[in-house]
Amino acid sequence: MSFSAIWELFTKLLDVCFVWMAFYYILKNVKNNIKMVLIVKGVFLILFVKLLSYFLNLYTVGVILEYAIQWGPLAIIVIFQPEIRSLLESLGRTQLLGRHKVLTVDEREKVVFEIMNSVDYFRKNRIGALIVIEREISLEEYIKSATKIYADLSDSLLETIFFPNSPLHDGGVIIQGDRVTCAGAVFKTSMNPNLSKRVGTRHRAAVGVAEESDAIAIVVSEETGRLSLAVEGELRYNLEPEQFRMMLIDELKPKMEVFFEADESESEGEEE
């Protein structure tokens, strides 16, 4: 095989990879954005009616839909400019080289231990708290406007920050790796209409940051002491402490480790 043929094959593979990555990131962000989901549904509905008008010879409907298809992309860009900007910002915040710090097994166990001690204290004393753990997508947007701390994670530090009389009590804490980066962070609240009206601002802020990034958002309710965890735009509400701990451990695992565990479990199943 000549060099030109190899080069042509390489460029075609590269072209397919870029298109696949673009579709992957678009679909990943569309899934967590209610308005973007509605846009996609609307586009498919228009295309379906257009095909229907073609087969049934509905001339007037076809002409109207032709104009809609022609000017639709421009209208979508104008009307949904904030959502499109949010999508591009989330792509820009993605860290190509991975997380701020990849934790070892011992470090992950310490992070879980300190967080469990603090949330257990909050739960028993009805103290509200919002703790966000950064993963692949950077949370620098929220860190830069918060109070910087840069201290080792400990239950006593978290309890001090969320003490009811503390000026940082109402904001959120952001953890990078095994260190507390900042406190008093303010997150955008989710506008998801499917969220229960009973959940408060902390829960909506947790879902909001989980919609815009891959962060793990932990919430302790001030009124009920219930534990909740938001991941990938979904809120797991009213978790038991042990259930919460197992979910946190699972979410903190690096993607490669999760992949190998899944591969090992499949191999064991085949052997049986």
C-alpha cells in the first residue's frame, strides 16, 4: 500500500472521529438540557410532517414547512442563543487531560470518609449543605467568584464552613481532588419542570451544576436532614446513609477503573 493511500485512509478515519466526537458531545449535553430536548423533538416533528405532506400531496402545508426548514436554523440560533452558548461553554470547560487530580484508592477512601462524617453531622443536626466535587469538566467559572480556601479536605473544615452562623453557610463548597478549593460558590439553579416543587434552592442548584457539568453535587436538607446526590442532571433524593456512601464511592471511581471492573464482571459471568 502506497503512502498516499495510507494518508487518505488516515484522513478519512480522522474525519469520522471528529464527526463522532461532535455528535457525542452534542447528544450528551442535549440529554441534560430540557429546552434543547424540545428543540430536537420539534425538528423531528417538522421533518415528519414534511414527509407526510410529500406523500399525501399537501401542497400548502409543504410550502409552509419548506420556509420553516429554510429559516428554522436561524430562528433556533436567535431564540435559543443562551442554551447554545451554555453548550459551547461546557465544551470549552472540558479538561482534555483529565481531572484536576486523579485520586488513588487511599485518597478516594479518605475523601469519602471525611464527607460521610460531615454529612452525618449535618443530617443529625439539621444543617443545610451543598458540596460539589469537580470531575472532568472544570468549575472555574464558579470558583473565580467564590471565597478561595485551598485547604485539605476534612470533616471539621466542612462543619465550620456550613455552621449556621458562618457567612459562607448559604453557598456551596467546591472540592478538587482531595482539597477544598473554595466556599460560598453560587450555582445556577435548574429550570427542569420535572423537579418536585418540594425541593429547595440548594437542590435546584445541585441539579443545575450537574446539568452543566459532570460534577457530583451533594445536598443535605436543612429542613429534613435528608441526603441527596445530583449527577448528570438527575437528582437522587432522600438517600439512606449507606446507599449514599456506595453511590459516592462508585461516582468517584475513574472511568478506566469502572471500565475494567465491568469487563471483569462480564468475564466472570462467562466462566460461570
